[in-house]
Amino acid sequence: MSGKHQAPTATVKFPHRSRRGVLLGLTGPQLLVAGLTGLLLLAVVLSRGVVGALQLIPLWAVISLFVFVRHRGRALADWAPIVTRYVLRRMRGQLVWLTRPSRRPTREGLLHLPGTAASLRVVTAPDGRYGAVHDPHSGTLTAVVKVSSRAYALLDPGTQQANVNGWGRALAALARTGQIARIQVIERTVPDSGDALRRYWDEHGRPHAPMAGVIYSELIQSAGPAAAPHEAYVAVALDTKAARRLINQAGGGLTGSFSVLAQLTSTFDQAARTAGLNPTGWLTAREIAAVVRTAYDPKALTALDRWSTAGRPEAEPAAAGPVVVVEKADHIATDSAVHATYWVENWPRTETSAGFLHQLLFTGGVRRTLSLSYEPKGLDAALRDVQRKKASVIADAAERARRGQVDSEADSIEYQDIKSRERQLIAGHADVALTGLLTVSADSEDELRSACAVVETAAVGAQLDVRPLTWQQAEAFTAAALPLALAA
């Protein structure tokens, strides 16, 4: 027997996602419909009596179905606002977005994105070292850094555990500042033009070497375009409203905002290295524009690689947005690809390895983007939310006991999760809301359907419940595929 101590494997466990509504398990739209129905019933009884109310039984049945029948995890009443908004946008012709050539001067740095992201613009820090995305409506300033790391699956258990703990500490360090609106992690695969590989071979290779030079040259020519390299980005969004005091002390405006943002980026650089990450530099305004451009038009990467002189693709901010976006119920079509976005409804609810996403991230032959958005919550707000949820669970249990119904094991598990969250908050841990979005991309609709089937199978293997975002694809793509730390 070996006397060496075996380090425990890093494991994770996620809480049960609550389906609890505002009151009596009903969501806001359900309560609104039920309340209006109650008022209508009262009016009918007062005006026409009980007989008149009985004559409208078909109407009450339809309303009951509308309130209680569920489709894809949501009540029909919850679908009503989504469908209504989609239909209104269709009637106004807003499902198709086209870039209109114009000779008018454009605002410098405007990204020209469709939908709710139309006001986003990139600005450069006063020292010129990096750029950021400014959202004047939500009051955020977002910096983006490209990161790399060693393959997690190849690390020993002790290093894996250290990296997992280090990432947790990195998130906590940023969340506890109270100045962060959102932290987004994006891991995506992109089609490779092969230019970077050929450029490296031209600079460092030996094409004239006997036999080996010819073989390597042929391999690079054939394998380069077929590759699908992985890219990872982290976007840190400064909440300029929450950090107003520090911003004013630093000079106010964008200058003061960049001063505070520089402190956050420095904190992230130091904390990320303890998690096994290697920040390769905060992106400039033109590099951010290139990342956005290649999300809408993956085939543009070839030209951007060819034009790049700094080793990383760059693009003009005004050309970052798409030329065309056509929105359908279950996918969108952009310049050179079609995309379908899923929401991660449930994470693994049993204890599992911290590398549970490996099967999904390394699915061969599929282009996809996984977005993890962490939104910090203040301690007081988090504790109030815990108390509200505890009261709701206890009230529902008391109501079932009064009716003589059996206990719900799901409620018991949820109550234990809530108590565990409360203990962590009292112990000083930061509270973050995690949102996972997954975008699958392909060159045609047929290829997209095949890729979605592969990804859904891989998600099952990773113990994830993914749900396609019907009638919400355009906004979901903007939040999932672009490293801009937008609200999901």
C-alpha cells in the first residue's frame, strides 16, 4: 500500500431550482388572470345571479386551463406576455434587422447592434491600454479579458480542488466590493481559418526539411481550416450607480469610471491566477468589436485574421454588428450562420465532479457558446430573499397540512437548500445568482437541428436540464453569445 495521501476530487452540488410563485405557488401573470377572473365572476353573480355564472362554465374552464396548464415548464398565463411581445414585434416588422448604408456621420464607438443593445458603444481607457463597453441605459462599463488555462481534466485532483476554490475566491472578492453589476464567463468554439497556424509555420517551421517538411506542410494545409479552437472570455461589468462615490472621487464621468474599473481588473488578474487561469490581456475597443463581429458572422474570422497585425483579430466598432438578423420562433439567422439558444433550467442536483461540463464543452463537430453570468446580490437583499422563501415554504406546508395533503419531498429539499444558503450568508460568503445560456451555431438550418440534437444529448450526460427559449431567441443570443455582461 502506498503511504501517499490521495487528495480528494473536487466536487460540486447545486441547489434545487425553486418553482415557487408569488402567492400559493402562482406566478404574477397567473395571479393577475385569477384576480381578474374573480372580479368578473363577482360581477356576473351580482348582475345575473348564480344561473348566469353557471351559463359561463365553458369560459371558466378555458380560464382555468390558461392559469394551470403548463407548456415547457411554464403556465399558459406566463407565456402570454412573451407571445404578445413576439406578435407585436412581428406586426411592426421588427423580426428582421437590416443594416442600412448611410453617409451620415456615426457616433464614434457605437457598435450598431440590434434590439435592446442598440445604445452600446466601445470606449478606450484614458491610458489607451484597453477598451470597455459603455451602456448608458443600465449604467455599466464592461471590460473584457481573454483567458487561457491548462486542460482541467488532465490536472491532478489536488490541483483541480485548488483551482475550484480559487475561482470561488475570485468571484467572492469581486462580488464583495459592491461595485459589480455582473460577471460573465464565455467559452466558445470558432471556425479556424488556419491563417494563424500557417503564419506560425512560416515563421518557425522548416518546410525544406527532408520528408518531414513536406508532410507537415500538407498537414497544416488540410487540418488548419477543419479545426475548431476554443476561446474563453471573462467580462466584468462595473455598476456606475453603485460606485458613484468612488467615481466622483476619481474625477467623475468615464474618466472616474475607468479609474474604478482599473482597480477591479487588477483584482481579477490577481485572483484569476490562483484559479489556474492565465489572463492574456484586456481587449482593446477594436478587439471587442472583432469578438462581437465573429459571433454574428463566424466566417468573418478569416478576413479579420488576415488583416490583423497584432496577432489577435480586430475590427472597426461601426462594423461590429450584423448586416442582417432574421428572428424565428426557435432560432435566428445572421450574416453567415444560424443560431439556437438554450437556457440551463437546472444544474446537477446531486454531488458531482467539478468538471461535469467537460462532456458538453468538448462535443466534437459542434460550434457552440456557453455563457455563465454571475450577478452579485447585496447581503441585506439576499437575507430578505431567504426569509421570504422560508416563509413561503412554511406557509405552503401548513396549508397542505390543513387540507390533509401529504408532505412534499421537493419542498423539504428546497427548505434545506434555503437554510444552507442562509448559513453561508451569515458566515460571510458572497451571494450570486447564476444564469447559464447555451448557443448552438451552424451554417444551415438542417445542420443546426443535427447540432442541437448532439448538444441536448451531451447536456443530459452532464446532468443539465436545458430548455430552448421559444420566441426569445434574438435577445437570448445577444446575452449568450456576446461577452458584454448583459442582463440575461
